[in-house]
Amino acid sequence: MTPIDLTVNGERRTVPVGDDDLLLDVLRELGHTSVREGCGVGACGACTVLADGHSVSSCLARAVRYDGVAITTADGLPTDDDVVEEFVAARAMQCGYCIPGFVLMGHELLAENPDATAAEIDAHLEGNICRCGTYLEIRTALQNVVARRRHDDMARRRHDDMAKESA
Amino acid sequence: MTVDSHSGVSAVGTDGGAVGERWARVDARAKVRGELRYAADEALRSCLDVVVTRSTRPHAVIESIDATRATQVDGVVDVVTGAELHAILGDAIFTGPAFADQPCLAVGKVRYVGEPVAAVIARGHAAARAGAEEVAVDYRELEPIHDVDAAVLGAPFVHDELRPSVVFGDLAHLHGIRDTNVNYEYVLRHGEPAAPPPGSTTVQHEFWCPPTHHVPIELPFTAAWRDGERLEILSTTQTPSYVRQSVADLLGIPLGKVRVRSAPLGGSFGAKMYDRLEPLAAALAWTRRTAVRIAVTREEAFLLTTRHGAAVTGSMTADADGTIVAADADVRYDTGAYADVGPRITAKSGMVASGPYKIAQAHVRSRCVYTNKPSAGPFRGFGVPQVTWSHESLVDELARVRGEDPAAFRRRNLLREGDVSVVGTPMHSADFVGCLDAVTAALDWDSPIERPTGRYRRGRGVAVGIKAVLTPTISNAVLQLNQDASATLLISTVDMGQGSDTIMAQIAAESLCLPEGSVRVVTADTDVTPYDTITAGSRSTYHSGNAVRKAADAMRDKLIDIAAARFGVPATDVKLTGDGLVSTQTQETASIPELLHGHFGARGTTLTSEAEFRTQWQPYDKQTGRSPQVTEHWFAGAAAAQLTVDTMTGRVHVEHLAIAGDVGRAINPALVEQQLTGAAVMGLGHALFDQMVFDEGQIVNGTLLDYQLPSIHDVPDKITPIVVENPHRTGPYGAKGVGETTIIPLAPAIANAVRDAVGIRFTRLPLTSERILDALSEEDS
């Protein structure tokens, strides 16, 4: 067993892991059951987590390689997370099992590309499977996040400009 | 997404403000944040892990099993064989919903590659897996049979004799029959066979639907432990009530000694029902007096059940006026090594194998056939998509041969309200014409489309589907009204993404005028929630919904009686509104909290009501296959597609897909639209690429790297789900189910559009690029 420093959703802890232990199993044992096995071969996206902001299929990832890495899981997102809000509003879920993976993929995409188009959203989500077929709602949710952030951004800029003018 | 909601006539008033509303799913936020707990997420007592050693042979006698090396693996506690369990449990080890033919561990013989042969119990999954690799099995190979049409003809036989279960009385006559692979045959004879009239047109084809897999993304999981003389099970199951009885029978213990809990399911589509991992987990926990957990891999999940592959020889005849006068179908369902519910599928699908049409003469022969492959079982549509593939291709071809518009041809021949189908049961609340018209209107069917003649060819196609709801069945509901005017609903319906927890809350809230968020549905637990036949076959909204409505109505009556006594007025003068109870005579009011507080003289109390709902049928006649009441109600759906075919690559691109279902009445239109759309996306996979490929009985694409499922790229440019509402006279607020409605006509709608685009009739699913290219080049040569 090798002790590794794992920061999960901002909480740092030392976890002893075996060389073959999967990040998926380690996170689930820590109580993050939003991370789920769907295929075991990195082909469905249900086990997606963000490692330093980048998506990783935790069913293929050896935990020992994530020493000192910041991990984000869907259950650790802030309570007012805008991607979560827009998924809820767009009814982007049926059975819900795969949805946390889509939420994290959405976060990754919009951090890199705040103006993602429908085609770019589709390209980014092509490795995630929703067997209930909720793809349209998922795409809509992410398009709504793009619009919402753009709107918030403009409002913030307007506010800053007004503050500048009055100063 | 475009949504055209056709609001139908609402025969029943909805004063409660819940039915017909687009309430959010009760678990929406928990699902998005990943906080909803599925079965494998629950904290359990300490369990030993079980991994099974699987057969490497399709058909063989087990000569010996040597577990010596397995037991030496660090962490392995025990290795159990089928012979050992058989010695303890006897023939009760053979279970199944229609035939008691499947052992949880092979006894004497293996019948498919992947069949469980020995169970390794260990501390930790890795040790169990390592142990399972070390079990040495010595086989004497028998000749296998893989092809359904070869199996129909005769030897080799997968089973020495048929073993119908005690569940279905109408199978009793099959007990002990030997030397056949056909475990069930349904025959429909309607009308007198006659020579085709002069000027008539007949089309005939051989059709094939391959086996497919459900692939719910949540993997099957079962834990079982012995608690003194009781057995407790937590399982990913759509059928907790069935599993309770099945496990009690397996172990020979009273029903009351078995507790089965389910959990929210991460999809199922028929994969997680009847006997899956539960018999093995129960047998091991009970006989070894321990707690066990079985978590299978995706590769193993592919072996647990499949959709039936099916061959159909079909023909259809129209007279000179364009009336369908005769239809014939010979259907062979490949049920694999164990019957599971295949015999029911064979009958239920045989009844509708000639489609939703008025036909003077119909003949169907539908057979359920054993082969040496993984057992096939229920899958969204229950065998009906396979026969719809046949009748909707035939109808389409018949129209085209006659030079008629396929939609107009169908419209003239479709069954209408009150018409009696070929099976002898009348139509009600099944608006096939309405569904057909809705999907064709969405595609602007009567306006010609642009038809390029180069690399890309455009076409349009339509198909209609019919299915009978499972009958007879039973649902129960217990409702507790809490003193704070919230409610707790106890039912054994399992929410697996269809949204039943939300729908049932809406139905309960309606009679009681309760607001969104006030009704909690308890997850199925046979110690707590009452019997429900199964959560499957799109039956829950109608059956559980009726039980819930009756329980809620009974609760309303109780409240009114209590209020009448309080107000000193007759019950007929008391009304329940969103604000509570009011006397129309004295205008005196009392909120529910006030009323219950006054009634019980305490806070925190609950008022309880309960109800049952059952449906009846008349069994079909053995000779004709007909019955005046073969089903409680019918499902009607339609799909229309506009697509292009790339003649260079063979790829199909769906530009617009319209789907419609007559749901009687939409309890929650948003959830109905999701079911219509989700089933269509799944059906699109079946149409274009989704299939299990076997080589000599060995599955060759049983991983998600190899098995193609619809991704976001496969979604059509535009999807139009259309809710058609013709209220059912005995549905809760007129409602029926919806989960299967649009998967049924989906594949033929796509193939009919491909036919329209490139002029080629495909009879084998799926329409892969390769198959389309082959057909195009054959056409050229």
C-alpha cells in the first residue's frame, strides 16, 4: 500500500492505495458514489471525474498515479452550481445513472470553451452514453449554461462600467 | 427539440391541479448531483464477494469440477457447485417465470458459453475473481445447436424434457414433453383461408431481427444475507414481488421469511427482472449461512439476458380495392438455453403479428425455440418490435407495389375505436389513425421532398405499432396521510427512469389537492410495500396508478367523513380543496393538519388508506388463439422518419423523426415526451447498428468497446414527440402507459424511409452501413 495525497472536492486526505487500485473504487470507498462503473473499459463515461480540471475515466485510472491531484466529483459541486441548475431545469435526466458524468464533461468543456456550440458540445460528449436517450435535454442544458454565463458576464461588465463611470 | 402537444379531450376533470402538470421529477436534483443511491451505493453489512466460473462450452456434460487450486487463492472462503446446491435444494434449483428450467449454477450440463458453473465466495472481489479463474472444469462436449431454424427441425435438443413452472396453468400440458426444442407454440386462426381474389396483390418476405442487449448503464447487483431464519435481499430488480416468491420457492421457506428490497434503477428496459442474480445470491446466503454480494462486470451482464432474436416468414395480401384481406406470419423466437419468459413473449407477440389492421383472414404461428445461447428474456416491447418489423415492412411494400401512398394505404386499413382485432378483442383508447396522422403531419408528408439524385438520397417512411398490455395483473397501494398534510405512498413499483415515483405522486396528489413535492413514494421493500405483479410492460401508470387513485379517493372520503362529523353536516356537504376541507352549508373550514390534529388529538399522526386493482382476461382459445378479452387495453404508436442515405458510405442520417403514442391521458406530459423520445433513440440503435454477434454460440462483441449504442451523434437533427390522448374509460384519469410505444414501430419506419430513398427493401436488421453498401452494389451489378 502506498499513501497518496488526494484532494477530493477541496478536501485533502491521505489514502493508502494498492498499485492496482482503481481511482473509481477508491473514490467510491470514500463515499463518492456519484462515480459509477458502467463498462470497465472507459467507453461509457459513467465513471468520469475531473482531475485538475481534466476529465478522466476513473475505471481505467490507477489511483496511485493521482498523488497530489485535485479530483472533482459531481456530488462535490457547489450547491448553486450553474451546470447542475441547468440540467435540473432542462429535465436532463431519466434514470440519472450516467448524468453526473455528463455534468462533469460539461464543466470541462465550458471551462475550455465558454462559447461552445451545439456541435462542439456533441463532440465533447460523444464518449458518454445515456441509454435512456436524454441527449437532447443534455445538449439544451449545456447551451443554457453558455447563455447564462454570457448573460452574467455581460451584466457584470455593465456593472463594472457603471462603477467606473460613477468613479 | 420541437414539441407538439396534441391536447386530447379530457373526459375526466382534474380539479386537484396535479394530473396533466409537468411536475419535475421528485429526484431530479439528486440524480444530477449523483446523490441518488442505487443498490450498489447502499452501505451494507459486511458481505463476502461472489464471482462465478463460467462455461467455456456451448453444450457439454460436466464430467468433474476441481476447485482445489481455487480454494488455495488467498481470501477464497468457499467454492460451490450446482451439484452441491442441487443436493440441498433439489429440483427447486430450477427456476424461471414460465419454465422452471434454469439452475443458478449448472447441474450436470452446460447449455451456453458463459453459463455459471461454480461460485467462488471470497473476502473481496479481487480474490473471488482470482479464485474463479482457478476452478478447473472437465467437459464432455455435446453437439450444440445455434441456429433457431435448425433447432425447430429437431436434434440436438437443448433440454431432455420440458419443465413448465407452476406459475402459468396454461402451460401444464407441456410438462415432460421430450425431444423438442420448441417449448411453446401459439397459433392464431382468424377467418377462413381463401384463394386470393382476382386483381389482388401479395407480398412475402423472410425477416430477421438479431438478438440485442438492453445495456442499462447501471450494472446488475444483488446482495443477500441470512438473518436468523429469514433471508433478506437487496437487488437491482424490476420485480421485487416476483423475486420474493421465487426465492421462497427456491429455498423452500415461507414467503413471509423472505424480504426483497429494490432501489432506484439506473435503467433496466427488461434486463433486471424475474430471476437474474437473485437465485444464486439467495441460495449461497441461505445454505452457507452468510452474507454475499454479487456485482457483475459489463461483460458478464451481456450473458445474463438478451432480447430475442426472431425470424419471421410473413405475407400480406390486398384486394384490388386496396383492402388488406389476408396476413400470414410464421414467427420463431430464439429464446436461447433457458425459456425465461419467452413463451409469454411468443404468445403476446403472435397476437399482433399481423399488425393493427382490419383483416378478414389471418394466420399466425409463433414458436419459442431453445438454442445453445444465453437466455433471452423481456426487453422493452416484449417481442412485439420483432413482429412489427415484419408487418410494417410488408404493409409498406404492399402499398408501394400497388403504387399507393404508404400512409394512405395504412390509414384505410387501420383498426378504429370499437373495431375487433384479428385476436378477437375490441379496440378502445388506441388511436392508430391519430398517431399515424400526427407523425406524418409533423413531417409535412403530403408535400413532396427534395430528392437529390447524387451521392445523398433522401426518403421518408412511416410505421404503426400495436401491443397488448400484460393481463391479468395485480397492483396494490397503501397511502399514509401525515398530519402535516404531506403523504407517504407505499407501492412496489420500481422507478428505473420512467418516472413512476413522480407520476404516482401526481395521481395521489390529485384527489387530495396536495401540492407538488408533498407526496413521497417509498422504494419497493416487500416487508413494507404491497404486492405488485411487475414493473414492466408499460403497465404501471394504468395498474399501480389505478390502485393509487383508489387509495387516494378512499383517503379523501375518510377526510370528508371526519370533517362532516367535525362540522356537524352531512358528508355530501363537505368538499376537499387545496386549502383543506370546507362545509358548503356553513362555510366552516379546517385544514388537513387541523382536521387530523382534532381527530387523533395528537401531532405527527397518520391516516391510512389502501386499495387493490386487478385486471381480468379470458384465456385465448387453444385452437384459434382468439379471445374477446385477451388484454385490458392496447398500446398504439407511430413513427415517421425523413432521412438521407449516403450511397458512398452506406450511412443513414436521420433529419427528422416524429413519434406519437396514444397514452390515454398524459399524467405528466414532460415525462411522456421523454419516454416517447428515449424509446425512439433506443429503437434507432436497433434499426441501424445495435446487435449481439455470436460465433458458434460465443458472443464476440460483449463489451462496450465493441457493442455500439446510440450516442449524442446518432440523435436525429430534429425529434418531434407527439402525445395523443384518447382517455381510457377505466384508466386513472384516462391514462395508460407509454414506455414501449415508440420503440415498436421505429425500425420499420427507418427501413421504409431507406426503401423510399434508395429503392431497396431490407428485411434483416440492423441496417448497418456495410449492409446498405452491399445492397447498393448488388443493385448496381
